Amino acid sequence: MKILVVNAGSSSLKYQLFDMERGLMLCKGNCERIGMDGMITHKCPGREDFHATPAFPDHRAAIGYVLGLLTDRELGSIGSVAEIAAVGHRFAHGGERLRASSVLGADEIAYLESIVPINPLHGPPAISGFKACKEVMPDIPHVGVVDTSYYSGLEPHAYIYPIPYELYEKDRIRRYGFHGTSHRYVAGKAAELLGDPSAKIITCHLGNGSSITATMNGKAVDTSMGFTPQDGVPMGTRSGALDPTVVTYLMKKEGLTAEETEKLINGRSGLLGVSGVSSDCRDVREAAAKGNERAALAMKILVHHVKKIIGSFYAELNGADALVFTAGIGENDRELRKEVCADMTALGIAIDEEVNAACPRGETAELTAKGAAVRTFVIPTNEEYMIALDTLRLAAQNK
Ligand code: AMP
């Protein structure tokens, strides 16, 4: 069975085609500059990458082009679109009602449209991406896999903010959590490695966006992310958690509008804001190695916050069986893993520095030092495959 996974952004549409029987990714790619001049990169393992600049006036044009590529004799890997059994769509936010992956019908889409006010950036493009795909593939199931759904089992004391309760009732202000599909995937893999589905696992998804999740019995019990993906640890350009009064003080003192303030904490903060160099961790590391003190400080702040959250989740879980690093920084930056795990022996966390330094890219590895109580892993995330697995399961039930 072939499953197509689609992740639509405001000017992009990423896709991956999977052969589920063989557990293989057949092709993947990214349509960029949708609504502008259009650009696509299409990759199939073992073949040369394909690049083109077709016109993409909208998501509909982009998905039409992608289906053309997927069925192309030379560039594709299927004979016809009819081979695609179902499409899995990534949604960042499912509000309070989309609590699990589901086949998308009119009700689900109406609900997703109703929560655009709390998901203004990611909601509209994901809905247009879905509509475009549904139009060209109307007769197969389209499944929505929602990042927030992993957090739908959080207890009220973990998701209600200590502000007037009426604001939760009226405006749905609460902690939702994000990156759930990635955390669910790597926590599931860690539970498999431990041979214990009830394990207490702390997963650190550290990339351009970063978050940490506590999982127990296969369910998330807390997340560093909040009402939006702005909370928690510092990120490429996002500040992460701040004293909320910093925001109101700045607005008053600098005369900033709400939009300007959002741009400041979302787009000009984090690694970029502190280092003044880049939002990309590799550039910040390089600058720090050359003696740039603010770059070194940016990395120290990141490590400091990651440690703090690991410690708080350890307390919340009353221990941990595993600590997992994933995503761009978590999978590749051995220095960061070393620094985060340093001086954590009181919690039973310690890694073997040689194994950490030699950890091969893109592969699962166990870093645990001899005798450490908490097992530490690097597990490459694969959100698209997780979406494909949910889509396969729901498409089979929908028959
Ligand atoms: P992601 O959002 O998961 O794609 O992760 C992007 C982040 O991973 C960027 O900050 C990259 O600089 C970082 N990253 C990728 N490779 C490395 C590496 N080898 N060392 C440090 N950071 C890396």
C-alpha cells in the first residue's frame, strides 16, 4: 500500500511517498515559493535529485505537479495516482477537539477552520493543502495527524494556566503542546528499546524549533510548549519562556505594537537574538569556537534551559527510565548532548563521552555511561513515517 504524506505551509508543500509493505520511503520533496515564482526539489533514494522552477500559483498547482512527478516514468516511483491508497496530512494544531488522528471530513475541517484564531500561521495553509489534495484525489481517505493530539491526555493541572479561569472557557487559553508527532515517534522507539511500554521517558526535540516532553505509559504528561510553540527552551529565533511582564514592559517602554512584539519574540530572539550571528546552531557554534562570546553565551543559555526542563520533568515523573535526543541539534550536536548531560549524576544521567563523540549521523544510538540509571539515546525523528503509520491504520479501518 502506498501512502502520501503532505505537510503544507504558507508558501511550501512538503511530501513523502511511502511503500508501507516494505517500510520504504520512495520519494520526497518540497515545493517552495508557492504563490510566487515556484521551485521544487524532488528526491528518490539512489537517484539524482530533480530541481525545477515550475509556476505554483497555489497549493492545487503544486500538488498537481507533485502527482505528475510521482507517476513520471523516469522521476517517479508509481505507475498511476490510483496506487496511492490514502493521504496523511500534518496539522500542527487540533485545538481541544481533534484529540487523535482521524479521517478528515466536513466536520473536522469546519472545526479546524474555527480554531484558526488560535493557530493563524499554520492553520490556513494546512487547510488549503488538504483541500487541494482532496480535490485531485477525492475518492481515497485523507487523514489528519495533529501534533497537539499527543497532549490531549494532559491533566488539567498541567494544561490550565494560573490566570482567570474564564479565559480558558471563553478564549481556550491553555497549554496545547507542539511537535507531538515527533515526540510520540521517538518515545515509542525508546519504549521499544527499553522493552517497557510503561516507561518514563523525557524526549528532547531540539531543532530550529525545540521542545521537551515527559511521557509515561505511552502518553504525554507534560510539555515545555504552551498555548503556542513559543514557550519552553530558547530556539533558533524564538525566545522560549519569558517572564510575561518582559513583553508588556517592552511594549510600553519601546512603544511596540502587539505585532511588532510578536515579531521580536518569535523572529529576533533565541540563538539569533543572543548571538547576533545566526539562528542556525552550526553557525553559532562556529562563531563561539572563534571566540565570539555572545555566540558562546547563546549556547550556554540553551543548555541551561534544557537542563532545567529535564530536571523538572524528572521530578514530575518521579524518575526517568530514558532521556532521548532528537531533531537537527539533538541528533547532530554532540557538544550540546555532552553539556546537557554533564553534572546530572544526581538524577542518574551520565553518558559515555567516546560513544557520544563517535555517534553516527542519522542512526539510533545508546549513549548511557556504565552504571547510569537513566538510559540516554539519540533517536532520529521521523514525523512523516509516523503520519504514514497513522494514515495506514485509519485507512484500513475506513474500508
Ligand atoms: P531541524 O529544525 O530539526 O531541521 O533542525 C535544524 C537545526 O539543527 C539548525 O539549528 C541546525 O543548525 C541544527 N543542526 C543540523 N546539523 C547540525 C550539526 N551537525 N551540528 C549542530 N547543529 C546542527
